[in-house]
Amino acid sequence: MKLTYIELQQPIGPFYLTSIPAQFLIDHAKVIRRNDDRVRGHQRELDRGRVSSIAKFCSDPDAMFPTPIVVSVSDNVPFSMDKSTQTLYIPDGLDLGYVIDGQHRLAGIEESGLADKFTLPVVLMFGLTDEEMAFVFSTINSTQKSVSMSLIYDLFDLSKLRSPYKTAHYVARSLNTKSSSPFFNRLKMLGRKTPDQPYAILSQGTFVKALVKNLSSNPDEDLRSLRSGIQLENNDRLPMRTFFIENKDEIILRIVENCFQALRGVFPDDWKYANNTILWKTTGFCGVMIALNSIMRVGLAEKTLDIAYFTEIFTGFRDYIAKHNISLTSRDFPGGGQQNQ
């Protein structure tokens, strides 16, 4: 195999950036996992859920893998290098070496059956010991900082294509900027609280993630379908989804606003002193969003989703918790998590 490369000099030594067909890497690059080989293994156990997600992504019309697979070339591979033409020659029939970073991408591409569609960027490293391979793996995976989900969801605003994420972001942004909204200036947009937001407890990411669950049971699959021009199907368990499919984001916005306008009206003190209650924090907000599916089904059957309808619902809820001496504080809802929601 003839590869054109770019040599990169770094303190650990030189390595070489090139491109290799995905199928060749699947066939000729080995993975040694720690749970299989305690002596030489440096890779984590394969996450089948992540592999499945990558496999589905491969069918996306805009599927891409721009970050390089990192491979340590085995010492017994008789390669040759022509630095004058920046060309690397590697025999086709031999195992290339060991995957240091990228095992899930390769496993996902293999599972998709679409490996022939991908040529992948690859960093080749030569002469690494087992200890050095482990060091490179740990360095790559311990120094990366995850991106705020609030920022990720916010970036969907740049997309011209509809998606559950884009709709949910539109609702979050609208409610945060509308002066009459119960969420006016109360969402931590991009995950950060500004000095003029004393009651901004809920992050944009939390808001969007919860609302997306009311629009889709598989938002990534919906995004792929919309990109491919495939018509989305309704889901009886998600009554708000119908409005999303029909491109009626304004109705979704109005329903969410009516719901929380009513909540603010029934629990004015909790809304005013949001830091002292779970109602306007993640636990309370997500709890309401989970219940919203059932509340909407009843409302749609009665042909009403106005503020008065939601007020009736939350008044019944207020009377119930008062009767049973349930406090919307950490006294009765300690910690977080879905059970409390």
C-alpha cells in the first residue's frame, strides 16, 4: 500500500498523518483491550451502545469522521519511506499494528456495512513500546474536555434543517428572551449564568434535553430521516410530536409557555424564590415535562391547552401535595435523578 504522508514533529517523536481506507484498518489494525489482556492491553472495553450509534450515523447523508484514527505500527511490519516524495510503503497482507484511539469508530463503521464509503484520516506512530502506547491512549482520553451540551444544542440554531434539537432550542431561546415568559432571563444560555440572572438555575442544555424527549424518542434518527427526505411518523405517547412533524413550532412554544405560566400562577412564591424550591430546578422542571405528555393527551381530548386548563391541573396538584404535607424542597425530594423527577 502506497501512502502519501505529512510528517509531524512533537516532543514524543515524529508521527505521520495519512489517509487509509476504513476496510483496510478494520481488517489489519488490532485492538488490545485491558479486560482481555492485563499485560499488554491499553484499550477500554467496547461500548456496544456507542458502536450502534456510530453505525447508524454512517447512513447519514452527511456522515463524516474528520478526526484521525491513531495507530501504532508493529515493529515487524517491513515498511519503507521515501522522504523526498513523502511516500510511505506498507505491505498489504500484514497486520498494520494496534489501534490506540478510534476503536469505536472502526467498530461502528464495520457494523454499518458501509466501510467502503469511508477513507479515514490516520496518524501512524512507529516504534512505540506497550508502555508508550498506554501513555498515548491515556493522554488523548484524559486531557480532552467535554463540550457543554448547552453549546451543542445552541449550535443547532445555525442549521437550516429542521430537527427536534433545533425546535427545542428555538423554544428555549424564545422563552428566555420574552419579557412575559415565566423563563424570562432564567435560563443559563450556553450553560453560563450572567450577573443579571439571580434566578437562572436551569441550563439551556437541561431545558432542551427535556423538551426533545417530548418531541422524539430518537432525535438522532429523526435528524437522519429529515436529511434523507424520509417522512417522520407520529408517536401516540408523544402528543407534542404531531406539531413538530407538521412544522408548527409556534404551537409547541405556546403550549410550553401556557404550561409554565400556569405553574407560575399556582405557585407564585416558588417562582419568586426559585432558589428555595425544587419546582424551578432540574427536578421540578423535568418532572413537569415528563407529566406533560399525559396532561396534553387529556387536554387535546377536551380540545383545550390554554392557561386555564393547565391552571386547573396544577391547582389539583397543589391541593394534593398540601393534603399530604409534601414540600417541594429537598426535605421531600433529596438529591436529584429521575426518581425524584
